[in-house]
Amino acid sequence: MDDDIIISLLEKRRPEGLDALVEKYNRLSCSVALSVLGVAHMQDALECVNDAFYDVWKSFGRYDGNKSSLKGWVALVTRRRAIDALRRISHIKCVSLSDFPEDILISDVCPEDTVTIHEEAGRLSTFIAN
């Protein structure tokens, strides 16, 4: 369906306009969300796509065709949703030192010994592989 027809339907608040918008720009919206969030966050990306189309539907009265194409506007709304999700995901993954047992944080092994152990393990792995 042509963008002008979709815009007309959305201006009239007709649900078939939203259906046509989703059908036409779903792949674009998914690729934008995945480019921001990455494939590891597929579920979050799909949620962003759904939220973006809802945002477009809800705020379509603010769409200005002179400033942006419909395609560009959908991509922008999706990108903003994905960035918000990325911030939320990044915030959740922060850990505190209190999350670790005390015996892990306090060790008798000095950092130089740890490096030496890892170097020797690497050499041993190379020797075995050859």
C-alpha cells in the first residue's frame, strides 16, 4: 500500500492504516531495533518494534510529512525505543561488589602470580595442542 494512503488512514484513526503500516515497515523496524540491541536481545527488539508502532499510532497527529517521510519517522521512533531499551538493559546488568562472596574478593594470591599462572596455562595449552 502506498504511504499516502497509509497516512490518510492513520489521520482518520482507521485501524487498517496501522495494519498496513506494520505490514509495510515491520522488517525495517525490526532491523533498526536489532542494529541497536543486537541479536542477543531478540525479545527486547521485538518488544521495541511493537512499542514503536503503538507510539506511531498514538502520536500520529504530530507527524509532519514535510519534515520526514513515513519510513524515516517509523525508523526514528523505533530507534528511540531501542535506545531506551538498551539503557534499561545496561542498567540491569550492573553488579555490585556485595553480590560476590567475600572470599572471592579477598585473596592471598598476588596479581603477579595470577598473571604467571595464566601465562603458564597458555604455554601448556599450546604444547598440548601441538
